Amino acid sequence: MNLRLFGALDAMTRVTKTALTTINWPVDAACEVRRDRQKDDDVKEYVGTLLDIPADASIAHLNRQMLESKIHIRMLKERGEFAATVKRAKEYDLPPRSVEIVTQKTFFAGYGVNPAAAGIASAELIVYNVGMKKIRSDPYTGMAILYHYLYIAEHSDRALILWFPNITHRMWVTAAANQRRKAIRLFKHAAEGIMFKDGLIARDAL
């Protein structure tokens, strides 16, 4: 389990005011989901808690009730207990090797591209090196959304730059011609700009 996911989910809850509950699925000694009836107890409790909220309740009330529910609080406790068992858990407090946090000046020096000239003026840039060779979604779009909430959403003067060292702008344009491509929509949602093999383009110009 990537512990950064928990931090991103917590940030998403704070930013969107949406209740997000992780379920600790019971597994056997081989880490396979158990097959006994008790394996669904947490899901049953979660669904029951949700259905007990009046159908005419506001979205804000529904989210508040779920965040204050016994199942949510217990799952947070179990999540914390799990995180405490992860070796080198402190490493997850820092960005992974595929992500770096740089200033505009450092970005310019390292990549030879001026972000401000491309329309990205944020003081700090979160650069995620997306190593795909063809435009695809999983796992890259999921990680882009994760980094958006973990490093960007609560910091007004930061921008996420997706670095596609193996993708040209022409490849992007070809893929983007299909407006239904999930990868295209999610990459544009997560990042303020994409640095292709042949240049940096801000989201509004993609």
C-alpha cells in the first residue's frame, strides 16, 4: 500500500468536503480476501450507516454524518494501525523519485524551459515524470490525481507539471482528437501544464 494515498484522500476530503471511507478488507494468511460471511461485515455496516441517513438530507449533512459515523472513525483507526506496521513509513512523507518540487528558476535551469513564458506562473512546481511511451491512463492518471491533491490542492502557489519525456505534442493531439479518451480528460484535470518531448504547454492551450 502506498501510504501517500491516505494523505491524498484526507486532502480530498478537506478540499471537497466529501466523505471518503477506506474499507479494511479482511484477508487470510496468504493475503487473499477471506471467503467467510464475516468478510462483508464492514461493507454491510457502511451501507447500513449510509441508508440510515434520511433520503431528503442535504449533501453536506450526508457527508458530515458519514465522517462522524462509527464505521468511518473505526476505519481511520485501523488505517493508522496498518500504517504503523509499514517499514520505512516515514519515506512516504516525501515525494517519490518520480516527483520533484522545484522553483521556477530551478525548473528553467534543469529543463531549459521557462514556465512563466508558457503561462504557468506559480512559484513552486511539482514535476511528475510520467514514464509511459504511449498515452494511457492507469496507473498514470490515478497518480496524477493523487499528486494533485497531495501536493497542489491545498497550496495556492503551486502547479503540477506532467513531464512526458517519451511523448510528443503531436502524439497528444492525435490522442486528444478522441474527446472520450479518459486519459486525456484526467491529465488535463490534474495538471496546469504538460511538458512534452518537444516543449511545455499550459493546460488552457492543450
